[in-house]
Amino acid sequence: MIKGLKKWRLFSLLAVFAVFLAGCGQEEISTFQPAGQVAKDQFNLLLLASGIMLLVIIVVVAIFLIALVRFRRSKLGEDHMPEQVEGSHTLEMVWTFIPILLVLILAVPTVYYTYKLGDVKAMEAVDEDGNAENLVVDVTAKLYWWEFEYPDLGIVTAQELVVPTHEKVYFNLIAADVKHSFWIPSVGGKLDTNVENVNKFYLSFEKESEGLKDGVFYGKCAELCGPSHALMDFKVKTLPRDQFDDWVASMQKTADEPVVANADGEEVFAQSCIGCHAVSGVGESGAQGPNLATFGDRNRVAGFLEHDEENLKDWIRDTQKHKPGNIMPSFSEDQISDAELDALADYLMGLKVEK
Amino acid sequence: MSSVAQKRGFGATLWDWLTTVDHKKIGILYLLGGLFFFVLGGIEAMIIRLQLMTPNNDLVSAGLFNDLITMHGTTMIFLAAMPILFGFMNAIVPLQIGARDVAFPFINSLGFWMFAFGGLFLNISWLFGEVPDAGWTSYASLSLHSPGHGIDFYAIGLQIAGGGTLMAGINFLVTIINMRAPGMTYMRMPLFTWTTFVASAMILFAFPPLTIGLFFLTFDRMFSGNFFDHTMGGNTIIWEHIFWIFGHPEVYILILPAFGIFSEIFATFSRKRLFGYTAMVFATVLIGFLGFMVWAHHMFTVGLGPTANAIFAVATMAIAVPTGVKIFNWLLTIWGGSIKVTTPMLYALGFIPSFVMGGVTGVMQGAAPLDYQLHDTYFIVAHFHYVIVGGVVLAIFAALHYWWPKMFGTMLHEGLGKITFVFFFIGFHMTFLIQHWLGFWGMPRRVWTFMDGQGWNMANMISTIGALLMAIGFTVMVINIVMTTIKNERVGNDPWGDGRTLEWAIPSPPVFYNFAQTPLIRGLDTLWVEKMDGSKEMITPAEPVTDIHMPNGSIIPLLMTLGLFIAGFGAMFHQETSWGLPVLIFGLAFTFVMMAARSLKDDLGFYVTKEQILEDMKNEKGGRN
């Protein structure tokens, strides 16, 4: 009996703990588990704001409940005539100035963080040799995929952003067609990609994505951009600086040393795909379709499907079924036969720069 | 025309409703029209929630989902919430200030028909299968990119409906300024009249930007304008500014009348005058003013820069202060009162904690850097449903129960009313509370589906179940309305027994000229003053019984709107068809001819004779139809 009770206690404790953990969401996407300084600042502001707001709610609900219990007509009698109070200057002052005070407490850090997070002066900083001091990534949002160019490194990739940890990474954001919004929930708040101007901000990544569920952080488009807005996901891989440098080096090599896992597949690719997709990671943004130099390393097909050959082939056969409104044409059996498609999938899955 | 109801054929009754300029009938028309669109928007909401019940659901397609969210938002704001509130304003405000009608009865009718035809125009898009799909905000880059005529329906439909709103706003302003009975000073006006006044002033300044924005959009899409096309030197951010310069005040246009409704209900059912009346009025005006200073907080992530963001963040937080003043004054109104929990009071009591929660999350989003995380996630969806459902919709339901006897002469069933409340209130919190966390967990808004394995499944399921409860609650209310109407048990002047304001001093429903003699207002809570003085008539007349001048009904408002409605289709199809341009010209010409007819033909109205009034006053004692 006692033992059973103990077990029950342990179980309920675990249940509470589980609920608490669930309340924090999933590490790769939750704003409750900040994985960078920007998200941490925002999380702290959230804690402060929530604290103040909880206080307000508690005070209001307390007065409300007491009034509700004490002043019911059923208790006071049908004939009870309350005193017709006009108001009270003192009370009006109290509930004007205390809220002003509370708002000020929130306003000061708000203004501070607004300027802090908006500071991109270091973006153009160069050392004595004229090399950029900070990593800058140019992000171009397109219907419905993301292009990431590293202008100082001469490389470009898509759908999966790769960044070094423990340093500020600066972003230039723009949209190529309609407005989108660039958001990595666990690393920091979003910034819109407008069509007519470049938006700049920074994020810092302070946790390696290695140990995460899929080995990546989740990125989202946060501005309605058409039918497949919900599927306009991207992923973020964060690496220690030395590994990042290795990755950059292998990216830069893809131009001269292409990876060919399946020669037949390469031939199909050269016939049907190369008009829009590049397989060399060296280049600039502005491509018709996502750069595929790192396709084999990626976590998803088309940004959101499980990363396997089956999905890849399904996708190529009917892109509209998976991502309505996207601009990639579908390829029927007349255009790419089943055998060719197998080879193509094999080839694409072999496009890797990571070991 | 006579106040004595005669048996009339269906045709005559229909003609009477189509041509009416009586503010009480227009109020009922607004209410019915608004409730119709409320049901439509509600069905859209249910489909949205069913689609999001499980991950990777395919109940609706991606394109259809965007149609649904766009039409849900647009319908609920422009075609449900505002018209229903206009319904109450029309039905009640003239009674509260002791007027016989609004200042411009003809324009009042025109306003209603523009709303009705605008709403119809927008929703006809469903029949064409080309539905607005860029969200109710219709941001320019996407709305220009959207194929088909969907966005055209949005631009023209809202243009027509918005014109009606502007007219209604101006009409209420003039009515409240000019038509108050003797003694009804500004500081004796009931809070519902005050909030109507401020909301109308906001309409006056907020709707012209929308009109201009929609014209720009119309020109861009249908007449090759380039206001927003950045490749031709346009700018999409301009649309965002224009939209939110309208859009933010719009939220206060909705919530202020709701505040007014609750102020009346708290005072009535606490049997106590509103605590801090002066402060309440001042807070209302201040909210109305500040409402125009904060639009860019909808655009913190647009990249306006830290200075703009910081200024708008602080301005936004400032609104919390007058809103807080209101909350505490309501609390102190019920404090020390004699609280009777009727159905309207139940809604008012439910409103306090719900709205406070919606308010504080608003302040949280006012903190710009925090908003970078919360913007366009399910957190904001939760926030604005907490203020709009927890504020405006609860107010609409409360007012429906509260003023139903005054508008229709019969009481909604209290028991069913409370059942409605329980289902709706629990369902509401169940639907939207959890959505705050969905936002924290990284779920963006306006997504037609979501992938499994992101930790959002359970919360979405809970949210959908809550929405079903809300639907059940609303269904009970519809049953209640139908049953009450069939039973038709007549009630007297002051069915709640604790009425404080002037509308409760006259029969339910009032005669078409409202007051046989214009009342003399002797203080705040006019009826309460009379009750405390033990006066038998409940109204101190300010004039002897004399002939009353009343306006004639007219079909012209409906025809004028019909012209605009036809012109709308012409504009939409003029690029691809040969008949488009002639239809556009015909529609506009038709409207102008109708305007000319109105201007050139003098309509002097008619007089209700003294004998008629004396007869009515005698009949009144024996009950009224």
C-alpha cells in the first residue's frame, strides 16, 4: 500500500515534470529554450514582461473575486440599495500612477534592447587587409525557398543555413518576389524580407546543432506569402568555427571537384535540371532554383519532406502536389524515365560536402 | 404612416424594411446582417480549426485555407463585429440621448445598404471561386501577386462597405452633438453614447486612409497603377503604413463601444452608478487619441529601425494606462454594489479576466524586441482573439441579451443564455489560451498545415475542441433567439427592473417617434434620477404635446448602392471583357442619377399629429404591440 503510494507520488512528480518540459517546447524550435544571445535577450524581456503582467492579472482577479463574493444581491437581499458613490480622486491617482510605473519598468529595457538588437554598425568593419571582420550572410527569400549567399567567401547554398557558433553573424535580408519573413525561433526574433529594400540584423548562435533531434535548428517563414507559406521551412546547422571553416573550404572546392555518385544521374541532371539548379557551391545568389551542392547533407527534401530517395522522386514527379504554387515544373515519365529518376536520385543524394 | 400596426401583406412589409429610415429598424437590419455574416465567419473559423486539428491534415487545400483565413478575418471585422455594434448604436443611442431619430436618417439607411451590398460583393467571390487570399491585411506584394479576381473582390467590396461605415460614423457624431435632449450635457451622457461618440470620431479619421489604400490597390490591380509595385517605383511598405493607420484605430473602434456596453451593464446590475464616470470618459477619449499614435507596432519586424520601433513601443505601452483605469473603475463599480448575475452581467463578469489577459499580452507585444519573437506567430493570434472575442464578441452577446427586450419587446431566455455563456466562455479560453504557447513554441500564424514532430499536435487538438464548444454555445443562442421570437411574451418599459438610462423609460419597443414629448434630462442616469424622485411618469417632459416632424422612408439609398455594386463588377472585368467598361460607366451613372433624384426632389417628411400622439399615449397604458 505504502509502496504503491510512493510509486504514485513518483509518477505524478514525473508527470508534472513532463508537463513542465513540454511547456518549454522542443529545443530546435522553441523560443523558451534560447540558443543564442539575441533569443536570450528576448527571453529575458519575456520573463520581465510576464512577471509584471502576472502581477496585474493577480491584482485584478483578486479584487474581482472578492467583489463577486461579497456583493451579491442574493446575499445582500433584493431590496438592498447600494450607496451611489461618484468616484475617488485618490484611487484614480493610484491606478493611474502605478501602471505608469509598471510601464516604465518595462519600457527602459525595451528601449535598451531595441537599440542593442538593431545595432549593425560592425557589419562593414574590415581588418587591416580589407577582409571583413564578421561573417555576413545575404539571405534571399523566394517562393517558397531560401537562398543563402556568403559574399565574402564566394559561396552560396540554399534551404540549409550553415553558420559558426559563438560569434555574431550578420544578415542582409531581401525577398525576390513577395514579402517573406526570416525567423529562427530558438536563435532570435524575426525580421521581414521586404521586396524593395535590404533589412539588416544579426544573430548569434551559441549552441551546436549536432545534438539536436534532427541535428539542425528549425527556421520558418513568418509572413503569409501564398499557398505554400506553411511549407517554406529552412534548417540551420551550427558548427564550431574550425568545422565551419572546413565546410567553407569544401564548399569552395565543389566548383573544381564535383562529386559524382552516379554518372547516369549526372547525365539526367545535365539534361533536365541544370537550367535552374547549380551543383557548385561557388557563386552568388539569384538562381532560379535552390543550389544543390549540399543536397546530400540536407535534412529535408524541398525544405519539409523526410530526406529520402522515395520523397525526392515523388517530389520531382509532382511538385505541385507537395508544394502548391511553387515554380518548379513536375517531370513525367516521358521526360525522365523511372530508371533515369533512380539514377538522378542517387546522384543528388551523393552531393555532399560534409564527411 | 401610423404607429398602430396593421395587418399588411408580405410585399408591403418588405417594402417598408427596404425603404425604412427609422433608426430602430435600421438597427435591427444591421443586427440581422451582422449576425448573418457572423455565422458565415464562424463557419470559416470552424473549417480552419478542423484543418489544423491534426498535423499534415488535408481537409482543405493550401489555397482554400488562405481563402478561409482571409475571409474569416475580413468578414468578422468589417461585416460582423462592426455592423452588429452599429446595430446597437442605432437602436439605443438616440433613445439614450432623448432623440426621435438620428441626425441624417436618409444617410443612415444609405450606410446600411452600402454595408449590405459591400458584404455581398465580397462574399460573391465564393461563387466565382476566386476568393481574396492575401490575409485580411492584404499586404501589397502578395496582393499584387495573387492571381484571379480574389483581391479585386476584397478591394471593391471593402470600398463599398467602408463608405457605409464612414457615413454611419459621421451620422452618429452629428446626432450626438446636435440631437441631445434639453439637459443632456456631455457629462451626463451614458457611457455607451460616449464610446459611440469617440468611436465615430475615430471612424471619421481612420476610414479615409483605408479608402485611399483600397483605391490605390484597385488602381494597381485593375487600372495598371503602380503605387505598390516596387519594380515600377512603387513601395509596398506604404500599403502597410496606410493599412495600419486605419487598422489600429479600427481595433479601438470595435472595443470602445464594447467598453460602453459593459459600463452600462455593470452599473445596471450592480444597482450603482458607474464609479469614476469622469475618469471613464477621459480614459475613453485618451484611448481614442492614442489609438492613432501606435500603428507601427504592427510593423516592428518590417525594419523601420530602432528609433521608430522604440518610439512606437513606448507609445503602445502608454495605452495600457487608460485601459487599466477603465478596468479598475469597473471593479470599483461592482465593489459595494448589489450584483445580480443575469445573462448580460455574466458576460460582463466574464469579460473582465478575459480582456485583462488580452490586454497584458498586448503590452508584451508592445515591447518591440520581444515582438520580434511573437510577431506573426500563434501568440498574436491568441492575443487578438482575446481582445476581440473576449472583449468585442462578449460585449455583443451581452448587449444582445441586455437590449433584446428594448429592440424586440420580448426577453431572451435567461437559462439558455447562461448555457450559451458557459459553452462559449470555456470554449473560448480552451481555444485561445493554449495558442499563446503555440506561438512560444515557434508556430507561425496563417499556416495551412504543420508537420508532425514539432511538439504542436496536442495544443492544436485542444484548440480545435475549444472551437467546437464555442460553436455549440452559439448554436444554443440561435435556438434561444428562435424560441423567444416564437413565444413572443411581451415585456414592459424596464424589464430588468434596474434600468438607469433613458431607453428604459419608454415602451419596449418604442413607438416610431420614440418620445411623445422630448424629455428633460435632470442628471446622469436619467431614469435613475426620476426613480429616486419617485416620479410616476419616469420622464419629465421638456415640451408640451405637439405635432412631431418625421422623415419619409425612401428606396433611393438602396438604389444608389445598387449602382455602386454594379459598377464594381464592371471595374473588375473591364480589362478582359468588352462589357466591363460600359457596365462600370452605367453603374456609376445610375448612382449619380439617384443622387440627383434625391437632391432635386424635395422630401419634406411628414407630421405626426397631436391627436395621434395623445391616442398613442393613452394606449400605452394598456400595453403596446
